[in-house]
Amino acid sequence: MADRVGKEVEKFAERVDHWYTHGNETATAKYHTTLRLVSKFKDHADATVEALKKQNAVENRGELAKDVQRRIQSLAGTPHRSVEDEDEESDLDSTVIPESISLTVQDLRHWQSEAATWDLLRIIIELYYPAPGVTLEAARKKGSAENKNIYRYTPEIEIWERFILEDDKAKEKQMILKWLEKAADSNESDIQSITEQLESESGKGTSTWSSGWLDTRAKIKQEKRLRQLDYPLGVDMPPIKNSDKTQLLATQLDPDAPFRQRRTLEKSDDYYERAIWMACYEMLRRGIPWKEICEWCKERNEGWRGLSMGAAYEHQGDALTCLSGPNVGGLWRRMCFALARGSTYRYESAVYGLLSGDLASVEAVCRTWDDHLYARYNSLLLSRFDAYLQENYPQRLPSTLTRKFALFNSVEFHGDWENTNRRVIDLLKETKSIFAQSKSPMKLIQGSLISRTFEDLVYNLGIALSQMAFSEEFTSTLILPVDEVTEEYYKRIGEDPHALRIVVHMLLIFEVLGLENAHGTRGHIFENVTVGYIDFLRMARKMDLIPLYAAQLSPLRRANTLGRILPDIRNPAEQKQFLKLMQEYDIEVVDALGEYYEVVLGKSSLGDEKKSIKKYEILEPTDGELWPGQRIKDDFIDLDITPDEAAIIQSVEWYLHLEDHMSTTFVAMTDAMKVFLLNGRIGAALELCTVMSIEIVSRAKTPFYFDDQIFNVMEWDGMEELVNPELRRSIRSNSRRGSAPLSKQSLEKRRAKLLKYKEQCRTYNELQQLVQAIKLLSQWRSEEDALIKARDSGSKAATKNIKDLFEQINTAMEPLLNDFLTHGSDGNRTTPAHLTSLDTKRRALADGELAQLTKIRTAYLPEIVLAYHSAVQACAFFVSRDIMTKSMDLATVVASDTNAELADAFVKTGRMEELVRAFATSSKTMIAMSQTGDKPRVGKKRGWKGESIKIWDVNVRN
């Protein structure tokens, strides 16, 4: 479907963007802005139609001519047809756009239908959606006051106008009929083209079309000459057969002769008669004024036809029937009804059926959904008008006349007058000849507008889109599931990008006008439609248009939808542009980013805390004297990053495009880091530390919060450096706003803000330090192996690298051994007192975070501490025995009452005994080192507290 997208999606989005951002001052202003939006859509469709007509003029005329030709062939091949036969005629079965025509003409038909649909929407709004503060009843009263009272000699047209004014449903019928006439006149062959084709098919010169029944007249003259008669032939004389010798020929030439004598005309004249009536019907169907129809008939010496259709009456105005005579056209309509039911020609019956309000005679020639709708609405309107006259002006239409000459009661046939619009549309769906067309996307849309069931259409389309999304041909992750089913034909709208676009934009319009259930209990189903269009834009790579339509959704659905679209945008520039557009349309960006993270996490197994590691293994057992029973394993870090892990990292990277939301960014980073560590995915954690270090985030966000100054929030704890011009150079400031002096109060607020952000990024900083320590410990093994290999080979090994590495490990271990992971993402220490002070929701989150941090401490700290202890002993052998004092320091730290979390990690994992054995082994090693016969390599420098390995030397004299 995405490959069928055109420039119209961008044009429509431009219109919607202007509509969304303008006219929001008052409800009235928005109403008028919405009406202009409908006009803009209609204008675009009209302009597209005109352009396509110019580009494909020849092909379009050819296709229209083929359609007329099919009707002409049917006309010529069936000299006499009954109404009952019409259902069997296959060539009258028509769909909206036959598949046999070219794509360019199909495109033209689509746009013609769309232009008509937007025009129909305008009519529906005019009928049922007045401006705010105006009611339909008030408008009706105003019109009644302006209309003159009816009296005995009131012109008939004023009675019609009052009828239309007083009956809203009648007004609706009239406006829909005018709309159908306009559509037929614009989209089908013009009368001139039809006439030319009819004349061409006759096989005679065009001049003969003004001479009546030439061949029948010639046959009668020939018979009179043969019989030597100089007076008209009568029915009591020997009959005359037509040239085919198959039927009796009419012997008189007045219009009623064939019907009166129950005889036929010559084949060519019979075709001529049918063709003339077909042309008359097409003119009526297109709403051509009766005066023009009369002139057309006169040009062909058929003026009597115009008179018989009431065309001589020149003051009918907008009325759809002749109103002349003392009965406001009542008697004349009954005469037409009799002709409609008595004629042997389909189109003659249809002409008089239209004029009298009959239905069956007109349906016999209907080809399309529009034709059938026109026939029913015309019948309903005239039937209602006749009833209106009988009820309100019985002196004008006496009951004696109505009883003697009955009309088809279309209102009674269709049921309740107030619901006839819905009843008609339902009946059209059941009509055999247009069964497929009535369920085509455009007719479903038009039918929903006419029947005022657009809300039902959207609801069913929302269900259909859900069925499509969760079918075997799964195509969308954006549509929500629905526990309902609907008719299959609604799926055609979802599969047609033009139709889906129209429905979505109509939905926006109706929500402003007052769509009742768009955001109620069924709101998620309605929103499936807008989301379906957003998904279409996504597949078409029209990403810049998506935020505009997402802004029309409820906040929760917005985040749900955008969170599943963001992964498709990989280019950083496009990501920044997308976020900018979201902000312009007042979309809560962090909600969408949060949903994005949850989506990618949910697709992986990383979010299942039941699968969290119990222990991250760094050590392996060994018997060497260099280590206290365990040493660091070789290549224990898996540096590979899975696609799921990469997706999580990418979801967090989006926060870098936001100049603000520092707190939220730290929360997202921390959560992702916890996920990786709980699953033992150190490679992914290292990558996250690389692309989302606190240094990088600080540089991206401190300018917004601290007047364009750039610094690392973890490296600054005061404000002097931030405001002192002499020290500002050291901060790499990028000031654009100047550096006006700040008051003491402002400085205090800035300092408080800085301290807040320091506390909020504390947990992430500690997790980052944990990952850094693991990384350094992984490098230790290779340095160990290099020194051991050199020692075994008897060569002198340089210890500078391992000494430097050990210093880095010492630095990395320091924060892990003191008050580690004891604060939550909000910067507060997770003490019982703090937890009880929170509300239920926040406490549940804090409890969950506390459990995660505890799992990380127990999974990593015991192993890391033991690995560090192993490195201490090995380094003492490689560099200096004084390094063994680190083992004593470590034991002191673990035993400290102020660092209970560290000891608790060993207790919970059952590894305290293992730690004690390691310390015991190190103690023995220190004694052995102090008593060795070799000259001890003891440095002169002591630790900063004066510690030295000599305390274990039993030979040292006090």
C-alpha cells in the first residue's frame, strides 16, 4: 500500500498543520477554520481532477464513450423490455472503477469521487452542524420569519420553498439530489457526446434526427400507394408488418400511436425513440434546467416531449417537479406516474418516473450506486411533498383527486421518514446490481455521511484494521487488538490509501464538530484508524508527517504509537527533526521515549528479572602461590552486543537530542544499565558507558540549565567556578547570552540545581564505576600472564604496565567499597524511613529499584572484591610486598559498621567464609614474605596511615 502514496499526503498534512495551529482562540473560530479546511481539501481534489483530465483527455473520453456504448448496445438490442427483466441484464451491473481501465484513468476516477465526497461533507456540515451558539431550530425559525405567509394566490414555488424550510429531511433530500446531479454532470459523458454517439449508432446522417420516424412514415406511405388510399390507415384495415416481417407496424404517427395500437415502429425508428428518451433521462439525471431540455427537444422537432415533461413551466425554481396548475402539479404528477407505469420504453418510463416520484420505473435504468440513490431520494422527496400538500393545503390538493389517482407512496415503502436516509443506504447494500459497488471504499464513506453513520464506519474500520494487523499476514505493531469482528468489506478502506486518508481527515473534522464516542470507552478502536494512517505514513517513509497526526491521539495512545515508530529512525539528524516536530505539536516527548524503551525491552528477554544472574563469575580456582586460592579468569567479559541490546542503547541515545529533561535522561540511562548488569551483559554495559557517559550527557544538557555553560555535573560541586569570569575559561563555556552578574539568591538556586542533578546521576555514576572496575580487572589477567611468561623464560620483565593498571584498579575500587548503590534514581538514600514517606505508587517504584540494586550488589560485589584481593596478592609478588597492606585495608572496610551493605552482600550470597579464607591465605602470604631469606623488596614509603608489611615480620625488633 505504501508504494501507492502520492504528494496528496503532504498537501493534506500542510492543510492540517495550518488548521491545527490556527483558529484556536474560540470554538467559533475553530469551527470556521474547520469549514475552510474542508474547502481546501475539496479545492485540492478539484485541481487534481482538472490536471488529470488535461493529461489524459483522450483516454478519458474514450473510456466514457465505451460506457455509453455499452448502454447504447443494450438499447438497440432490446426493442421492448419489461421492468422485471432488468435485474437479469448483466451490463447494467457497474462498479466504481472497472479494473480493465488504465491506471491513469483509474486515478482520475478516484479523484473525481474524492472531490464529490468532500463536497458531500460540506453539505452534511451545512445541514447538521451549525456554528457554536446556533441551533437548527433557531435557523429554521429565522427562515420561517423571512418567508411570507401562504394565501390562496401564493405562487406555487413559495409553497415548495416553505416545504423545504419546514422539513429538515426534505431539505437534506433536495441537497443530496443536487449533489448527485452535479457529480453526474462533472464525472460522466456530457449530453452532447451522448447525443453524438446515439446519432452515430443509428447509421443515419445527423440531419435525420430532426425528422422523426422516417422509416415508419416511409413504410406507411408505401402501403398507402400500393393500396391506392388517400386517407389514414386504420386498425380495421389489413395490418402492415415491419420490414423484418416479425411485428405489426403502427399505422399512425402521433406519439401515442404505438402504445394505443399496441404495435411497433420500424427498427431504426424504435431505436430513435429509445435514444431520444435516453438523452432526456440523462439530462434530467444531471439536473439540466427544464428550459434547456425544452430547447434541446425543439432543436430536434420534438418540442412535445419538453411540454410533456413540464418544461414549459418556467417558474419552478429549485423544485424537482412541475408545480403548475391549481393542484401545485399534483394532477400532472399523477399523469406522469401513469405514463411511467404504462410505457413500453425503459427510458421513457424512467423520465416520467423521475417527474412523478416513482421508484421501480427509474430503478430499471439505474447503473450505479449514485443512480439508485438518486432514484430513491427523488421518490422520497416528491412523495413527502405530496403528503405535505394533502396535510397543509388540502384545498390545493383535494382528497378526491388523491383517492382517484394514487401515487407511489415512497415514504411508506421505506418506513419511518426520519430514518429514511439510513434505510436507503442499507437497501443499496442489498441491491443486486450494485452489490459490489455499494461496498467499495468511497461508497461506504459517502453512504456513512448520508446516513449519518460515519461514527459507525470509523468504529468498524478500527475493528477491521485490528483484524488485518493480527491476521496471518501480520503487518503492523501499532494497531491495538480488538475483541470484536466486522464485515470484510471494511478492510477495503484500510487497504486503500486514498480512502484511509479521507476517513482520517474526516475524523479530525468531526471531532471538532462533536463526535460523541471518539474518546469514550470505544476510543481506542476509533484511534486505530488514525494510527492505521500513521502506520501507512511510516511505511511510505513520510516520517515528518507522523507527529502531526500523532498529536490528534490521546496522550497514552500517542506514546504507545510513537514509541513503536522511533526505532525506524536511525539517522541522528532525522531523529532531532522528529523530536522537534513532536515538541511543536505539544507531544510529551519523554512519554514516547519511555514507551520506546519499554517496547524494545519487552521484545527481548532482558526485562525478565526472574532470569537475573545470581553471580557474575570473574574468578577461577588455582593452587599457585601468587594468588589466595583464586585468580581472575582469562577473557571473562563477553564483548559481543546482541541486536536487542543495541536497540536498548539506541532507545536511550535519543535523550541526547533533548536539550532539557536531564533528570529523565539519567533515569533512563540508569534503568538500561541495571538491565544489562542484572543479565550479566557487561559488553552492552560498556557500550552504554561509552555513548552515554555522564560527561557526554552533561555537555549536551548543562547549557540549557546553566546559561550555556558546559561542564560535567559530577566534577563540580560549587558555583564559584561557574560565575567567576577568570575561572570560566577552564569550564569550556560556550556562552551565547553573556555573563551578567547574578544575585546571591540566584547563585544559591543554581547551586541547589547542580547538587540535585549530582544526586540524580549518582546511581548511574556508581554503576558506571562498577563496569569500569570489571573492565580493568579483565585486563589484569593478560598483564599477569605476560609477567609470568617473562619470569618463566628467565628474562627481566618490566612491571610499569601492571603497576599502572593496579593503580587504576585501586581508583576504580574505592567507590565500590564505600556506600555503594545505596541511593535511588531520585537521589535519596533508600532507607526505611525514606520509603515509608513515599506515596503508594512511588514507594512501589522505590521498592522495585531497591531490589534491583541489591541484586546487583550481591551478584557483583563479592566476586569483584575477591578478584581485587587476588590482584592485590599477585601485584605484591610482581611489584612490592608493601602492596599486601591493601589486603588489610580491604578487611577493615568489609568489617566496618558504616559499610554494612558490603558485608551484607557476602552474607546474602554465603561467601563470607570464602572471603575470610582468602584473608587468612593472604595473612600467611604476608608472613611468608616477611620471613623469606631473600632480600625483601620493601619500599621506604609507607601507606598514608603508616601501614607496612613489617608488622607481620616476626624478626623485627621492637
